[in-house]
Amino acid sequence: MALQQRVKLFLGIISMNSIKKRKPTRMCLSCRQRAIKKTLVRLQQSENGILSYQGVGRSFYICHECINNEKKIKGLTKRFKQDKERFIKFLKELVKNG
Ligand SMILES: [Zn+2]
């Protein structure tokens, strides 16, 4: 540990937790549970409907649990005015392809 970090830790400016590398977490749009970014699917809403994240624009995350939960998906299709069958297929493909 760098001396500067040690001093800050001693003075209580930073906590041990902030020194230990924490895995980035994101919140699932549907269930609002936080999960490690890797385990979430990143999507974005566009004029043409829901897409996988294209690198620009507003994005959101859905966890795998919600993707496999028919009720949650139903809620999302309503929310984004998607065709249910198409949306489910799209999500399943995304999960399969990682
Ligand atoms: Zn979820």
C-alpha cells in the first residue's frame, strides 16, 4: 500500500473498503437488485425498439434472473411497448451469446 493511502486510512479519510478493489455493480431495471456488471445484460432503447447496447445513448441493465422470469419480461414488454414473443427471443439470444 502506498504511504499516501496509509496516511489517509489512518486519518479516516478513506476506508479499507475503498482501497480494496470492488467489482463494479449495476442495478437491474426490472428487479432493482444490484449485481456484478458481468452478469447483467446491457440494453438500450431506440426508435426501433430495444437493442443490445450500441455504445451510445442511454442504456440499462437486466439481470439473467429477470430474463428468465416470464412475469418480469411481460412487465418490460409493456413498459417498452415491445412485441412479447420477439422480445423474449431477443433476450434469450443475447444471453446465449453472452
Ligand atoms: Zn433483475
